[in-house]
Amino acid sequence: MEIHWVNGQYREDNRIFDSPFEVYEWTDSLYQDFSNHFLREENVGYASPDVKVIDCLTELIPQWAGYINVVVILHRDVIEVDGKYVYRVWTSYSR
């Protein structure tokens, strides 16, 4: 399964946010990145050292997919990279 990872193109990708407002503002700004993949029914994901970002995306991604009438399956996990935890969320589709 190929996943298109959105992270890696913004300087905020490795940031730990201080407030829930900052987390929401950042994750909401990723809508366009995700929606382009939803339209093509491509698996898309995001990874962050901040679990709050992943928690917020877990709520927003199904809403965003619903705007386009696409049903996605969400997956989450935690990996360790260079001694630090990285939290990930990604989509797949039941075909």
C-alpha cells in the first residue's frame, strides 16, 4: 500500500504546538493537501512528533473526506525515529 505523506514540506512539521488553538489552526490548514488525495482516492498520511496534531487530524480527516463524499478508513501508529517518538495517521479505502 503506497501512502502519500503530506509532512516534510512545511517547517511546522516537526513543531510541538503549545495550545489547542495552534494545533487546530495548523491541522485545518492541511485540508487542501489532504483533499487533493481524497479526490483521487489515494492513501494519504501525516506524521508529527506532536500527538495533539494527530489527535486533531483523526477528527478532521473523516469530516474532510465527507465533504467530497469519500469514505476513508483511518489508521494510527507510533514509531521511534532517532530515539524520538513520531505519531502517524493515514487513510485507506475499502474497495
